[in-house]
Amino acid sequence: MAALSDRHTGAPFADLVDLRQIAAEHIEPLLQEETAAWRDDLDWDFRPSADLVRRFVRMQALNGHALVKGPHVVGYSYYVCEEGKGLVGDLYVLATHRTVENENLLIQAILDSMFRTPGVRRVESQLMMVSAPLGRAVPYGKWFQSYPRRFLEAPLAAAARLPLRELPGISISPWAENKQEETARLIANSYQGHIDSLINDQYRSAGGARRFLMNIVQYPGCGSFFAPASYTATSDRSLCGISLASMVAADTGHITQLCVLPSRRGTGLGYELMRRSLIALAAHGCRTVSLTVTAANTSAIRLYERMGFANRRDFAAYVWEPK
């Protein structure tokens, strides 16, 4: 590929370029600014994710588009497609060029690409760094649904003072890899009829939940899975609740999943699982812990607020599904 300065000369203008035609050094300023934004705004170490982007861009193996103005790449987005669904992996535009219009250029381009992919019937995304995430106009609006979500954060200095909740008949143990299949079934059962199953269709089946769980445990999108702060709850030898945690920075933990069976909601099980995860993260040296929650899930938000969480950022889950 020719250098960008050779391809784009004269007055600056916007252009969309296939990400597989972009050299890794051309997106380096984007990745550096995005890494700083995740650190400053969310206490999140984005470097592992940025390294994956660099690697796949070098391999010319990342499906997506770059937004070019003059000689510079000022934005990028990439996507993956699997089993009838497209997923927007990331979208970031430099702060100096960040407008809804520029972001929508990228959204339009990747939606066009995904909906041209044979078998794709649905696209999902949760984009933390877009401007005006709530109520914005987007391409393919007739197929679009937005679900407001919140990024909550809590200090861990007081975690040890959270009172123990006695749960007769419940045994809580550290999560282990041999619990993956049972955990997947629990996730699917817990999210039946739940609003989050409209956001992530992997929650609708044990097979989908298994893939969701694999992504949490094996890939850095939600940080590095941290088994010492992850727990399972069992009653009559059956799994009835889980709390899964990851590390998203050297001193920041993240709760990637907290769910209990519908029959156990309101019993204090979710609280006790969360309490143990917070104590374990604090013992590991974490200063803060974060999680994400759908705004309509008011009962969960009340629990998190009682445990010291406060809203740090509003964002949204986006779904496009042709009818």
C-alpha cells in the first residue's frame, strides 16, 4: 500500500479506507489516544486490546474501516461476524475530529459490510467512547434499538466492612474451570425474559452462554479473568449463582458477571457473591472495582449502590435487527 501522504494530498477531506489496507503505524496515534482515554476516563488498561488491534492490522486480518482526513487516520472501527451475528468490536475517533457525523461514517461502513456478509441477521455493539451515546441518530435507524447502560465504580477500601450475609443451605466456593458447562446453563436460565437477553443474544441459550463465558475467560475484552475473585453458589449440588471477576488494570478489578437463578433473587445471594468478590479484589491490591449494568435493571442498580457503587459513565448498547 502507498503511504497515506502519497494517496491523500491537497485539501483535507474525509475518506473511508478498508482497515486491511492500513499500515499499523498509521493507526498508532489513534491507539495511543484511545489507551489514554480508557485509563483517564474509566481506570482501564486498554493496552492488551490495543496490542491485539496492532497485531491483526499488521497481518491485514482485521475487518473494518479507517477514517482518513488528509494524510492522517483520524478514526477506525472493526467488526467480527459469527453464527448469524455481527459484532462491532470497537470504534474510536480522535478527539479533535470526534463528531456524530464522523462516527456515523464508520458505523455506516461497517454495518454495510456486515449486512452484506451471508447469514448475518443481527448486529450488536457496546461502544464506550462514542459521543452522545444516548438518543443519537444512527444509520439503519428503522432496524435500530438502543438500551441505556451505566458504567459503575466503587472504592474497595471499605469492602472488608460489608456485613456477611448468612445463607442457610447455600455453599459458596471459588469458581473453577470444570464449572464452565454448568455456569453456561446457569447464565442462560438466569437471563430468560431478562432485558439483557435483548442486548446480547448469547444469553438466550446454553450454547451462546458457553461462547460468552469463553470470551470472558480467554480474551482481554473484559480484562484478564481473575479466578481468585470469582465464586459459585451451590444448593443441593446444583449451581444457583455466580460472580465472575477480572483485572482491567494493576489496581482495578471488574465484575464481568453476577447472576443468580430467578428462584434465588431477593434472598441476598447476589449480595454475598459480590461481597466475596470485592473482598478478594481488595486483598489482591485493587483500589477500585467497576461493572456495567443496564439502566432498566433497577433492582440490580439498587444493590450495587448499597454496596458503594456510583455511576461514572452513561453509555448504550446498540442492536440492529432487520425485521
